[in-house]
Amino acid sequence: MYMQAFLRRQSGLFNGCFLGLAAFCTYFAMYAFRKPFTAATYSGYTLWGIDYKVILVVAQVLGYATAKGLGIKVVSEAKPHQRLWYIIGMIVYAEINLLLFALVPAPDNWMFMYLNGLGLGMIYGLVFSYLEGRHITDLLGAGLAVSFIVSSGLIKTIARVLLSWGIDEFWMPCVAGLLFFPLLLLSVWAMNQAPPASAKDQLERVERVPMYAKQRKKFMKKYGLGMLLLVVIYVLMTIFRDIRDNFGVEIWHSLGINEVSVFSTTEVIIGVIISVVTGVAFFIKNHKQALWFNHLMIVLGCLIMLFSTFAFNTHGLSGFWWMVCNGLGLYLVYVPFNGMLFDRLLAALRERGNVGFLFFTADFSGYLGSVAVLLLKNFGQTQTTSWLDLLNALAQLLPTLCIFLVISSYFYFNHIFHQQTVKKAVFDTGLL
């Protein structure tokens, strides 16, 4: 109570920085329960004739996707007082499954990675629900986006260090989670102390309220085609991100780079640039123009992926800088979907609701697409293709498709805004 009273006396800038830091640390710590296992190779193990690490990745992604599907209802209907206990409970559940993953002999322990993903899949939506609907949401969202870019690399670097200390690769994920549990508890508590969105915020960004089945159905009936275009973009980029992220060890090895620090070095570079670019949206007060800025980010990201891959394939760019550039392009496309684009979309459309429903609809679809590609890689004609070659091919195909989709999205929502303007003009002139 003392902290809440203290924060109510502070400026909006101070509270924004406090909330942004707490959210950053919360999601950063969450990655210590999700990503450490990807830093190991688990060589020598197979299950059902499939590489064991692929089984683990698919299992966790399936768990994550299941949680995203549940999150469409759970997070969109969650009330403010429930969020803290949801986050802590889910993290504890995820850590218990990492402990069981260490205790049960491989390869029979794969199921616990599915259950681990099931526990973690709603965390982002719950964290972002603290940030949405504020006039500084773009800045807060930029900070949160940096957390999942930077944390992925740093956590894998820490995981590699733990392995170098002789910690068994099956125990390492559990140990990494325990190391970050105190930070997670502190940051979730701090996030819960921050004041809610002000009346001014609600007036500017539209009040954020739970979306029940009736409201969700109504929204999709009105804007279903536009949502479909955006969701497909997100699905394609989720596929690329998961392969780049989950099989980074194998990809870097194929590029001839084996330094432990490469994960954190590349992602920090990308994170800094992304934070600057996404932060620019804060200065765009017109919600429609900010929505178009997010569309422009997507186009720019796709072009960076295409041109950097062309340069890499023609020996004009080193493997290191190709990974930096394709990561930068990826996150220029991916980051807007993690709250900012949908937050501005709701505000521009003047629709009461919350980002959780929109985000989890896209995220659920994205992870299902990722699982489909992983299974195709292992059972289709591409099973002999290296992860590097697969990433290279996707870096050419997926951005091309996304450019077409984002342009279509622009025309769709521009038409919606035009219809709203016409209806308002007719109403104002007394013809309705």
C-alpha cells in the first residue's frame, strides 16, 4: 500500500519509467524459464526416429500454442486484480515442469517441455495488459519488445555458461529458472503497484475492458478480413523467428561461428535499434497515422530481410551481419504485433476492448504455423535440409508474401476509416 501511495504522488513520467522497467524485468525473467534448453544440443538422443531437440522444441511450441488458444478467453476476460496471481502461478507451474524434465530420464521427459510451454504462453498478454490503453503505451511497448529480443540472446548466453561450468544439460533449464525467480517475483510485484491508466488515457486511447465471447464475435464480424491479413503476416514471421531462435546454435555452427557471446551480441544490437524505431510511434499522436507507421515498419523489415539475404548469398555480407540484418528485419515486422499495432488499431477504430484478444488470436495462429513447419521439416522432403539453408530460403519467401499482405491490410483499413468518416459526416449533417 505504501508503494502505491508513493507512486500516486509521482509524475506521469516517473510512473511510466517505473512500470516500463518492471514490465521489462518481468518478461526478461520469464525467458529464463522458457529458452535455456535451446542453448543445449541434446545430441545422441532420438524419439520416434526424430531428433530429440526437435521433439523438445515442437513440444514446447505446442504447449505455448495451446496456452495462446486458452489465452484468447482467459487473458481477454482477466480482471486487474487477477493478473499478478496468474503470472506467479504460471511461472511456478513452468518451473515445476523443468524440475520434472531433469528428474525423468530422456527421451521420456519430453512431455514436461509441453507442460512448461503451457504454463508460459499467456505471460506476455498478462504483462501487456498492465501497459495498454495509456498515452505512453508505444514507449512501454517498445521497452517490452526489447526485453524479448535481448533476453532471448542473453538467456542463451547464460545457459551456455552454465553448461561450461559442468551443469548437466537436462538440469541446466531448471537451474536457470531458479536463478531468475527472485527477479521475477520482485518485478511482478512492482508492476502491480503502478497506477492504472488515467481518465485522460482512457479518453485518448479508448477505455480497455474485458472482451467476452459476444464482444469478440462482434469485433471479428466487423473487421474479420483485416484481422486475417494481419494474422497471416504474424504467422509467417513467427515461423521465421522460431527457427532462427530455437535452432540458433545449429545455425551459427553452420556459419562457422561458435563464440558463446554471439547470441547476446547480435540481439543487443537489434534490440537497441528496434527500441529507437518503435519509440518513434510515441510522438505520432494521430492513431490512424501511427497505425500506418506500424505498416511502414513491416514493409521496411521485409525489405531489409530480402536485401540482406541477397547480399549474403552473393558474398557481399558476412554470416554475422546477415544474422543481425535478418533479425532486425524480422523484429521490425514482428514487434508491432506484440501490442503496439493492435493498441493503435483499437484506438483508431474507437472500439472498446483490449489488446489481449487480438494479440492471442494472432499468437495462437502463429505458433500453430511454426509447429506445422517444424513437422514438415522432419517428415517432408526438406528433412535433409540444414537449418541454415531453411532459414535462408524462408528469408526470401516469407518477406515477399508479407509485403503483399501488409499492402492489402493498408487498403482494407483505409477503406474502413473512409466509411466511418462518411457515416460521421452524414450524421453530423442531420441526414441520419
